Amino acid sequence: MEELHRVAIQDCSIPPDSKLKKLAIVGDTKRYARLVDLYFLFVNVWVGKSRNYETKTFDDLKAARNWLGI
């Protein structure tokens, strides 16, 4: 829980003028679904509408890279 809290805070500290447009989370989404939901809850509570990047979860790296356009 503390580690997830730390990651969410770190992601929320990204400056609004950064070039970051998308953030992909890759892993076994079924296994970690509750952790991912908690991460999104933390981020939405702290960042809310001021966040200037989109976040999405993926089961595999290829799908994440495709979504990121790399």
C-alpha cells in the first residue's frame, strides 16, 4: 500500500507543462486489478482534472507500445 501510494504521488508530481501525454501500466491486469483500481483512485483524488496525460493498463507490452505509438 505504501509503495502504491508513493508511485501515485510521484506520477502526480509530473509538471503540467511536461510533454507526457500517455502513461501505460503493463502487467497481469486480472491479478493486480484491485491495485490498479487503487492506483487510479489515488491519482484521481490527488490530481483530478488538472492531469494532462492519459493512463491505461495493459496485459502485454506490445499492446501498450501500440497504444503509446512506439
